[in-house]
Amino acid sequence: MGAIYTKAQKAATQKYINSTDQIRVRTSKGNLDFIKNHAMNMGESFGEFVNRAITEAIYRDRGDVFVEDTHSDEYGISGKLLLSKDNQYEMDYIIDGVRKIKLLDKREDVPENFISDYAWMSLENEYESDLLGGE
């Protein structure tokens, strides 16, 4: 007998679908297997690789350099600390379904040994300002 698709599974699937956007892309014949194999060799799913490639291309086109991933346990949100071509820190994050890259401080204004703390504190500050109205 086949497996039964429960109401809980259906609800979880619907919740996941509603929390993502879908992109359809066409590529030359033969390119799909090439991309899938590369993703597999990198230890990523196809979707993870495509998302990473798009994000890295956007950063490169903007002249940004990725500094580090950051996460706020308090709010359960994640972001990426970037260094702009103008030597300013930026925070790339998604809050309430909207992705933003927000300018922060000049690199010289943040001591090197404070960057990790600066990243997550900036993320929390942006969250509070954007979603909570600056509480």
C-alpha cells in the first residue's frame, strides 16, 4: 500500500510553498546536467547552488564583498554582512518577505575584533527598526 499524505504533511507543505518564491529558468540543452553535477560536487542541492550563484553575482555586480553570515537567536533571523565598494558595511537581510541591502557604517569605524558582534547587532537593529518600528 502507498503512504498516506496526512493533513499535517499537507499543511507543512503549503506553509513551505507560501514562504518561498519560485523561479523558472531556461538553459541550453546539456547545461542542466552540468549545473546539477557542479552543485552535487559542491555538496549543495540544485536550488542551494542556484540561489548562491545568483546572490554572489548580485554582490559582484554591485562591487560588494561578502564578510560573514550572521544570525540573531533572539529574533530568529539571518543576514549577510557585506563590504561595499565604498568601504562601507552593508547588511543583506530578509524581513517579512522583503529583501533589503542596507548601508551601515564605514569599515574604519568598526574594530576588526568586533566585526562578528557588529554584524549580529546590526541585524537586530535593522529588524527592530524595520519590523518593530524602532523599539
